[in-house]
Amino acid sequence: MFSIRGAGSNPTRASKFSALFSIGRFEGYTGAAHQFTAMTVDPPPNLHVVSLEYALQPDERFTYENPPSVKFETKEARFHLADGILKCEMKEHFADAGAAQKVVDPILRAWEVDADLRHNRGELRFKYKTAEVIDLSPAPPGSVKVTVVGNAVLTVTGTLSTHVTRGTYPEPPPDHFRLNPDAESILRRYEGYLDGREPLPAMAYFCLTVLEGKAGGRGKATAMYRIHKDVLRKIGDLSTNRGDLLNARKANATQQPLSGAESAWLEEAMKTLVRRLGDTRNPVSLPEIPMKDLPKL
């Protein structure tokens, strides 16, 4: 008689063992020996992310009317934006969508910010939608491999304001432009000014100190970031010596409000600083930013 050790009279435990082994009597033999057939285990899946898909978020302030598709590629992926859907075909191997997103998202963030700086804030915003993931391991005979996708829900909030209709999508970001902590800090402060949370002179002075603090002084900042000294000097002058009782950075300022031209100049200068701090090229090879590249005062 054959017995399963540890199973006892418990039929539940015995059934668990019977699921693992197949027991059959040898042909022509009446003894106690039995034949065991071992259980086979499928190898773990070898998942690969083929592509990520993002949706262009709708905004009541902007409309794209029959825009031509946009295609470009980086070392990480190939991008194709058409009909409000962005497909990112991965050029490297990623086993899960989250890892692929960590590579793609900074590129999309640079595209959004570059569009903000060139056009209007919020014109381009992407939301992750799905991922196409395949199993690269060989499929056992008779089995079917299933493509795995992930989904996200789109939410839209905002208030109605002026409406802009464009016939083209914003151009892709330069290959050398990516947001880093310093560029993000200046961008956040600039956006705070646009939202009315901070006066222009105080915001501009903070952004100037980011450059000077990183480089070790204004003189070193001109060389490190290839920005002409007159540009940094003008940012310092306008942010320190202009402003009224409500927005001046210093109490002993001249109390002379910024003119419209001076405000426009400072705003454009802040955009320029974001682009320069986000420039990934070797600083030695960067073209210098002179006063003539900014609005005329």
C-alpha cells in the first residue's frame, strides 16, 4: 500500500499532494513500486515595453485645428504626435512601464516647458494613458501570449479665459534642453509671479541669486553660464532699484515702478535663464547671451 507522509486522513491535504504528483502502477508489476511524473513550471515572463502612449490634455484656452503630425526621436525613444495622441516607441529595453516613463517623462516635461516659454503657458500638457508590453520569452505550444496595457484617467480643471487656436503643435524641444533642479527652481518662481503670488522684482532677484550662488559670485556666473555681464548687471539693477511700496524688493529703493518695457525685459530675461540653466551642453561651447538677444530698453 502506498501512503503520502503527513497527509494522514485529511482529504484536503491529500488533494494538495495529488495536484503535484501523478501516480501510476508499472505495467505487469503488482508490487509496491509506483511511477512519479514531476510537475513542470513555466519560466518567468521576459517582459518588454514596446511603447508608451500619452494623451494631449484638452484646455478651454487652446485649440489645435487640424494640425499636422509631429515626429522626432531621441536616443531613448521615437515620438509621434497625431490627433492628440503621442506614441513613444522605446529604443531601449525596459521591463515595466514605470521604468520607461522615468526616461520619457523628462523629455515631455522639457517639451511642455519649452512651449510655455515660446508661446503661452499651458498650451502643451501630456497625460500618461497606456503602455504596450510584450513577453519576449518563447511561448509554450498551445499557449497564447497577452499584451499588457496600463491605463490612467484624464482629469481636466481650469477656468475660461482668452482662447487661442493654432494650426500646428508646438515644435519639439531642443535635444540639449532638459529641466534640472536649478532650472526648475527659477521656473517655479517665475510661474509664481505669473500667478500673482510674488512681485516681479523679488522673483527676478531670487533667480539672479540662484546663478550667482551656484557659480560663486556674479563675475564667475558670467563665465560659467556664458551670459554677458551687462545682462546680469541689468537684472540686478532692475530687481533692486525699481518698484513701488507694494512690490519693491528693498525699502530704500527709488520707489520708481518698473516701466512696461522694463517688466517685459525682466520677464524675457527670466525665460532666458531657465533655458540656459537647462542647457545640457558643455558650457564652454555655449554661445554667449548678450543684451541684444533681449528686448530693447
